[in-house]
Amino acid sequence: MLPIARKNKIKELIVEKKSVTVSELTSIFNVTEETIRRDLKQLEDEGFLNRTYGGAYISEGVQNDVDVTIREFVHVEGKRKIASKCLSYIKNGDSIFLDASTTSLVIASMLKELKLTVVTNSIKVVSTLMDNPNIRLVIIGGTLAHSSLSNLGRNAEYNMKYYFFDTAFISCRSVSMQHGITDSNEQQAGIRKLAAEHANNVFLVADYTKFDKTSFASICGFDLIDTVVVDEKLTADWHSFLQDQNVSLVECE
């Protein structure tokens, strides 16, 4: 296959799937990783996609459900800043919910000494915490979604209805003044909504790139959010809006 034909096919794949891995593309096209990385670099230079460790993704589209193995390497420093700030709101003995976001995964990795009950539908969060003797781990069952490595669906939502939390940490794909908090995956949105409804304190953890955008499925409005934690300073309009909504804003500058 000619290079231009291969790049056009890569474009088609990433528009359809929203994210691709280098290993996946080398298998499809039967070329070396070096060749695929060169193709992705050229497509990034054209402004078509964003490269990250092990693959590439596009952020456009309301259903951009990017694979978790890609999301782990996007805005890494921002997620660390958010997670570090969130630790100050967690106390010994708390029951907390961590969703299937990569920011929640970073929070989980920082729960070293605290004695907690952690409820999650994320397989990666489970793997991170399963050997921690201080953590009582409650796993939400359901149908495994491979793109997010999380349990979703009717059974997961049914299980969620029986748990209540001191604090829930939820993320999203997009945050909009007009449309509230939204996600690219309808089933993931359902789990996050239930977590927000069942928590005494709800923290929306979102990096600055998610603001002023809207995705496919509604999670909730700002009436269910107590605090927004973001890695960069937001605009004056957002400060005013969140104040009007009685939502606290924490900026991790």
C-alpha cells in the first residue's frame, strides 16, 4: 500500500474509533512501528490528530470515546495536579467513589496511608488498589467495556443504587455552561450520575481542555456538583458562572 493510501486509511480509522494505537496499526498495515510513527507525525503536523505515547487520538466529535490506554498519557501533569489537590479532601474512614477516568486512576495511586472504603467500576483502579491493606475495595459489577476497562450497563447501574458515599470523584468528557456535564459514552454517564446522586460531596475533576464543550450524553447539571477541580485557571466568565451555581472552584495553578 502506498504511503498516501495508508495515511488516508489511518484517517478513516481514527475518525471512526477516535483513537488508535501504534501496535494496532502495525498489525493492520503490516509495516514497522517506525513507519506508523512517521505517518502519525505527518498527520499531526497537518493538524488532523494528536499523538501521545503509544498511539494517537482526536478530540472532536460528541462521541469521542477515546481508549483508556491512550487517555492515560494525555495531560498527565494536569491530572497529577488535580489528584494531589483532591487528596486534601479525603479523610481517614471515608467512603469514596472513584470513576473510570484516568484522573481517578491517579488519585487511586496516591492513596498510600489513608484507611478508606473505595467503590469503583474501574478495573484499572481495582488493580492499583487491590494490594493496599488500608483500602476496603468494593467493585461494581457489570459488563466489561474494553475501551475504558470499566464495568458498565444495566447490572452496573443496578449495583450502584445500593451504595452511598461521603465523597464521589467524577470526571467527564465535556463541561458547558449551557448543557452542563456531559460524556461521550451514555453508559459511563449513567454510572457517574448515580455516583453524584449518592454522594454527600461531589467533586468534578476535569482538565482545562474539557471546558466550553459538549459531548453526547448528559451526566448531570451543576446542581449535583459541589466542587470543580481543574488544573489551570478558568476564565472570569466561568468564575462568575460557578459562583452563581453555588459551586466551589479549585484551580491547581
